Amino acid sequence: MNTDAILFWNNVALNAVANDHTGAAQKINQRGPTRTARALAIVHAAMFDAFNVIARAFTPYLKNLPPASGTASKEAAIAQAAFTTLVALYPGQTNTFYTELNNFLNTLPTGSPCNEGIAIGTDIGKRILAARNNDGSDAPMTYQPGGLPGLHDLDPLNPDQGFLTPRWGLVKPFVVPNIIDFRSPAPPELMSAAYADSFNDVKSNGAKNSTTRTPDQTEIGIFWAYDGAQKIGTPPRLYNQNIREVAMLQKII
């Protein structure tokens, strides 16, 4: 078992994403990449602040956190913060999280430092959850296609697929104060040459039996096409796996 607290609980969180999208669809707690990204941000912010309130090495995510004893176990605090947030976000996997927590805590020395760390982690986890409690993620996500040319319409081959969090742009960001500066530019005008070029590119290279798409483009398309696949999960899980490998190679953790 990897006893590095961050790597261990990052892996638990990533497994939770995969498990969340495996099995019956109605059991999913954090459906799709938008909710997955939010869930992973909450878990990792809790781990960061639980570590930092003891280590005092970085600027915390939350402000005005109560001071913590420098002798408290950072590992126990990280574990408990991750556990507290994961149970709230993925209640369907609570038993798994209890097992992981017990297995991890059993690798740590018992005593006051561990107990202090557990208390700190519980408190930080609850604070992170409370800070995101009214962030707009639970607002009604209804959407009705307008039917106008150039705008989204029902997929004729899969008209019952529904729409994933169409109002997610209104959810409060975790870090940036204003999303206006990060908005994508408007698409080309419907009758413009740029729109026609993009349309023809997708039509040609995206065809089932395309004669213009290269093998490399096919591999790229397959790689990025998965979303919510059984036992794999959503793209934010893949991004975390990539960052995890880079961090380990660069010995950041």
C-alpha cells in the first residue's frame, strides 16, 4: 500500500470516480465531467488545507482557519479530510471509504498526534463542504433547444440522451474571481467561410468511413471520446492521472 497520504487518497478519489460511473446509471452520485471536476476539487482542497494548517507552508484555500498544533499528524489530517469529503460526495461508496480509512490509519502511529490530525481533517473537510454548499451546482439544470440554425438541437440518432448540466457556467468558480476573462470566443458566423471550413472538416474527418482521416487522428479521437465509460469514469480522472505521473516523475510528491 502506498503510504504517501496525498497519493493514497488521490488514488481513492480517482477510483471513486470510476466506480461512480460503473453499474446502474441511477446510482451515480457525481454524473459527468462537470460534477466530477467539482468533486475532485473539493476533495483535494480539503487535503491541501488539512496539510497546510499544520505545516503552514502555503497560502490556504480557505481563509481564517483556526490554528493547529504543529505536532498533529499531517497524514491523519489528510486522510480524514479526504474521507469526510468523499463520504459526502459519494455516499454510495461509504463502506469502501471506511475500509480505506481504516487501512490507512492502521499504518500510522497511534496517540495524540494521530487523534489531533483526525480532528483537524474532519473539521477542514466540513468547512470545505460548507464553503461550496451554495455554489450553484444544485440549481435546476433544465434546457430546451431553441431550434434555430447554428444552435444545438437534438441528436437525431440519439434523441433521448438528454443534456448534461447546461447551466454549469453559473456555478461559482473555485479560484478565478470572474469567468468573463476566460470565456471562449464566439463561434464563426453561420454563413462565413470559417464556419463552412470547420463544418466540412468535421464532416470529412469525422465520418465513420472517412477517407481523409489519418490513423493518428483516429487514435486521438478515440482517446478523447470516452466520457463516463464503465470502470473508467470521466475526463477529469484522466487529467488527474496525468498530473499524478508528472508530479511523481518530477519528485514533487
